[in-house]
Amino acid sequence: MTHATTAIQRLWFEPVAGPDVEGFWLEPGDVLTYGRGSQCEVKLLEATISRQHGRITSSENGCFIVDLGSRLGTYINDIQCVKDANSPVTAGDIIRIGMWIFRTSVREGAPVAMQTLDDSVEVEARVQRMSRSDLGALAQHRLSLLIDCSAEINKATDLKELGSMVVQSAIEGTGFQRAALLMPADAEGEIEVIGFLDGKSRDASGTAFSRSLLDAASRGDVACLLSGQTAGFGDSIADLSIHSAICSAVMVDEELVAYLYLDAREQERQIQPDAAGFCQGLCRMAGLAFANLNRLEMQINQAKLELDLNAASEAQEMLIPKDVGAGQVFGWGRVFKPGREASGDLLDIIPLSENRLALVVGDVSGKGAGAAILMASAQSFIHARITSGCSPEDTVAAVNKFVAMRSPMNRFLTLWVGIFDAHAKELQYVDAGHGHWAIRRANGTSEAPPTPDGFLVGIDADSEYRNATLLVEPGDRIIIFSDGIPEQQTASGEQYGVDRVYELVAASPTAEEDVKRLLGMVIRWAGSSELDDDTTIVSLGLT
């Protein structure tokens, strides 16, 4: 059997990430263009956004987004919209447009905070806890109402909307006059009011909530204060003439996330006899809705993280040399390929004169944005030292002190810093724990490098470093690579290793081919272009 559904025609687009921009309503019949153009109804003023990026429409068939062939595209729940095609959008969807993330809903608003009333003296004597086995069966008409409530509750796209739906359903199904959905109290007794309804009022200001009922419900059962059992309650509760109350826990994976709190006062109608059972069923449904909202929140956070990592990767790319002006003296090739997130690899090639060129390669411990930030800081520091005339040993000693005094104990670098002098035909370098490089001679042989004699950078601020010298002739090349190359594994777990690197570069004719062949071989070894780790390869030598 199929059921007809009413298409959503009005949506609120709430910005949850990106530069400051106001949320907006999509009303029935609206056609809104978005982009950085002055004629767009939704202006997203950022250079990567197209002038006419896309269009959002609402019709009797529902709401739709059309990407108008933008450069960056439009994404709904991480799925890219097809160019010039209607992509349906409904409440709870996550929309990503460049640097912005929007969440759609049918309402807007935010929760408020309230204080609980401490009436917890003699709780056991005043609060009756009802276990699930004592609740009994719901009346058939109440069960039907509960099913209808479930459909509405699961449409909620945020806590405010969920709270509003739950308290409305609770009053309709129990006979209580007022209901509230509350977040757990803190040590000072403060709670957060997610939803509140008292007659037609949704203003919880001045409303008192019994802490003893909350404490009892926190055990996972339904806490009931039945008519005639008010004796012994706090004076302030008695003054409110409350004759009945129910407090039920909302649980997610056995963890308390909220309370459904209801009370009835003097001269109000009596509650339904199966109200406790109805509340418990309603709370179970609310728990499922909470879990769904948590999933949406995780999706938003993941999208924000991806935006941050993309920004970090873009910043890194700006630091990587593209055209170093090496002229006819040096030949070089390079590749810089981050893994699945922002890279901790470091690469810089610095022209010092017509005959002198500096090369810096390193790897920061760890992954992600933290490693990328440390990499960028170290690279900027090293670049400034090299261009001011410092030798490799002085540069490494200075950056070691800089990193050791500013970074956590679990952050360090392996680093290789060298200066080529074509006139003197020598390479002066420091290998501070890097070790991953090869010497390819003009006669077609390759050599393993000397064992690194420098300590890792950032561990001990007082570590000392010494220059080493390597004689180089025209046609000789130095191939330096990150540990992602030798440590790349096949599906069976076999590593590529350094010996294969030496064999490959020995047969390679140029610096450009060194890089091209080595990257291609490692990709074939992995069986995928998505390598396990950051990949940096640079080949540099005298022509």
C-alpha cells in the first residue's frame, strides 16, 4: 500500500559553516538564484563562487536545487548535483556551496535555559517510579495517536523543532495542561528548555520544575506523582497546586539525553489513565529522533572539517615552489601529493644565485591540519634563514630550537636541507633524521646516501648539527622522497622499499623522468592512485 505525501514547499536555509551570511526562507512559488553576482537573491561573495552558481525553486511538486554549471558545484548530503537538473531538497538536508554549509528545516529558533527547583527532600516518599512492566497496554485510540506523533517527530531537523513537536504530542495524548522537553540539569540545577507548551503559550519564563521528579526519571523509568500524593512536597510546589505530574527519560543508547516533563494543577482536567504509558512510548520515539539529529550534527561537523582541511591544503599548495627560475644550471622535477587529508610534508626550492640553489625536504609527525600548520611555520622559518645567508647546519639548529620551544612533545620533524653550488661542484647538506634519498650519478649508477647523523628536529632544543659535503658533477642528481614512497604497501601488505627506488632512478634519464616514473610505479604498486600517506618526490642536479 502506498500513502500520498504532501511535498514540502517552504524551507528555512540555516547557515551552519562558512563566512557570515544570513539564513533565508524559500517560500512557495519562489525562484531564488544564488552566487556572487549582484542580481542574485542569495549573495555568496567569495571568489570561487560562480556569478550565477545555482537556483533554488519551490513549486507544488516540492523544493529543488539546480546547479547552473558552477565551477565548484553544489552538494546535497555530500552528493554533487547534476548540472542543470532538478535535485530535490527537503527538511534536514545538508547543502554545501563552496565555503558555505546550510541546513534546511521548516522552522528557525534556539533553546533557552531554566533553573530546576530543589525539592529533593524525602524523594522516595513522594515520587512513585513506574517500571515498563507496570505501565500496561495503551488504548487503541492512544496507540493510533502515538503512531501519528512518530511520523511528525521524525521530521524534526533541530532540537527546537523536536521539542515543539514532542510537547504538543504529549499534551494531546495525556490530558496534561503543560509539558516541557528538558535537557539534563547541571551541578547547579540549571536545565535547558528545548520545548514548552502551556495552553497556547510557549514561554517557559517563571515556570518551576521539580528536581525530585527529574532525579527519579534519570534512572530510566517513568516517575509519576499521582493525585492525592502531594503531601511532603516542597512548599513552592504545593503553592502551585500541582495535583499530578509525570517525568519520563529520553534515552539514546542507554544514555540519558532529555526529560519529558508534564504536570496538571488545580481546576485543570484530569489526566488520562494510560498517560504514563503514552509518555514512555513518546520518549522512545523522541530518543530515535535525538539519534537522528546527532547523525545530522556529525554530518555537518564532518563537512566543516573537510572545509578546514581543504583550506589547509590550499594554503600548503601556495608554499610549494612551481617555477624556481633554476635557469640552465640545474635540472629538476618534483611532485607533491597529499594523502587523504592535509599534508605534513615540507618542500621548498630556493634560488640563491645563478650558481647556487637550496633544497629543503621534510616530514612533520602526525596528520591533518595540525601537522600542516607546523609544516607551514617551519617552512617559512627555514626559507627566511636560507635567504638571509645561513648555512644548512645553522638553519637546522635554529629551526630545531624554534620548533622544540613551541610545539607539543609529540610533534617533531625529519628534515633534509642542502645547498647546491654548481661552480664548486659540491652539495653541502644536513640530514636530520630524514634518510630517504638517493644519489644518481651521470654514469647511470645509483648510490644509497650516508646514514643520517643529525637528530630529529623539535625533540631537544640544544641538539647540534654539522654540515656534510658531497661532490657532484654535471649529470649527477639527488632524488629525495618522503617515507610514503618506500612504505607504500600492496594489498597483501608488502612494502615498496628503498632498493626498488635505487633501481628505478638508475635507469631514468632525467630529473623529470625520475619523478614521473617513481610516482607511477608506486601507484601501480599500491593498486590505486589514493596512496596510504603523503607523497613528496623531488629530483635536482647539475645539468
